[in-house]
Amino acid sequence: MVASILQEWIAQGLALRSKTLRSGVGTLLSDPDVVGVAHQLFHHSLIKSITSNISGPSYIPGSMFASALLDLVAPNQPGGPANVFASVRSDIAAIPSNSALAPVRNSLLTLADNSNGDLSELRNRVGNWFDNAMDRVSGEYKRDAQKILFYIGLALAIILNADTFDIARIASTPQRTTATAQLLDNIERQNLMPDLAKANSASRQELVKTLTPVLPLGWTQSNCPADWLGWLQKAIGMFLTAFMVSLGAPFWFDILDSIMNIRAAGPRPPDAQRPGG
């Protein structure tokens, strides 16, 4: 959980969401340097209305993207719906090859020709085109966030001596196994895990505080390896810890929640349905 919080702070500090969105829009509009049509789009009044900082918006609704882009290629169209659509398509087709809007001409023409002469349908198609591209951008952001989590996890593993092999070995001893079983009973008795996926930050912090005594963390003279082979194993164990941290707090809270549900033979019922409640 600590690593996930640090990752979110770093992502905010680096404006990672905004930069990833900016790059994705530039790629979609064939303007990777964001100096042409993508630049104009980000400076459109609709997009600027949802921009709260200098790095740009972190999210653009598909419908807003469609309205802004069509306004750039065909502004201020008078007349009825049919005339407006014909005029918009005509303006798209008339985009000169040396214009900043030229990279989107063929894409918009294809979308217009499949809109059955309906301007609303064209807007929907442009919005869907954008949303589909943003699904890929979202995947790119998650990969970048996971890399940050990995490096944070590796740093924490080194600082705390969080070696997966050591933790597994020590936690599997009879004394630790008994302590872990008692801990899970305590968690269930105090109802610390009604649903960790939806739990608030305070509930999760309380759970982490309860779990901490069971985890064999920290550097001591007795747990330092005596030879290079031991150090190699510890390094591998720390890299494995970093990988598991990179999976993110929600993943591990879901796993722990599943374990608790299995122990209780199913999800804990609401208070009103419990016997004696």
C-alpha cells in the first residue's frame, strides 16, 4: 500500500497521466510532436475548459474530443441537419495537404462516409474512434505506473530487507504459522476486511498495522548472508519482492480478501443478517 501511494505521488509530480494522454492524442492525430492539429485541439476552448494545470488535461471525454475536432475542421456551420452534415463533410474533404489539419483528413472522411449523412452519428463515430485509442493509451499508462511501482518496491525491499525467500522461510515455521492463524482470526473478529477492494484508507492502514508484527523485516547481523551465494539468493528474493509489489495494492488486497472469504466459507453477511444481530 505504501508503494502504491508513493507511485501515485510520483505520477502526479511527473504529470504522467497528462503526458501520456498528450502523447496518445498526438499519435492518434498523426501529430506526434503535438505542433499541428493536436496542438490546436489542446488549445480549443472546450478542452481548455477541463484543463486545470500547465501540463494539460489528464482525461478528455470522447464526446468533447469529437465536438472540438469537428469544430476545428468545420466551424460555425449554419442550416438544417442534412445541410450541416454535407457542409461538414465538404469542409473535411477540402482540407489542403499543407494544412495542420491534413493528417486527420482521410480518417474523418472515412468516418463521415459511414455515418449515413447524420451529424450526430459522425460525432459518435469520432468519439468512439478516440475512446478506442485511449484504451491503448490507458494500457501504456498502467505499464509505466507498474515500472514505477517495481522500482519503488525494489528500493523498499533493500531498505527493509524484504526478501521473499526469507519471509516465506520464516513465516512457514510452526511459531509463525500459529501467529498468522491467530492474526487472521483477529482480523476477522474485528471485521477489518468487509471488502478490502472498497475499504477506505483508514481501514487499510489498520490492516497493515495489524499485519506488520508477523512480517520478518529489517536488517540485523544474524540475517546478513555469509557468502556471495547467499547474497545472490537475497538479491533474487528482493527482485521477486519488487515484482510482487509492482502488481499493486488492489491485487494483494483482493487476494487477502479471497483468503478471508475461504476461511469463512463465503463472504461475511451484512450485520442485519448475522445471527443475534
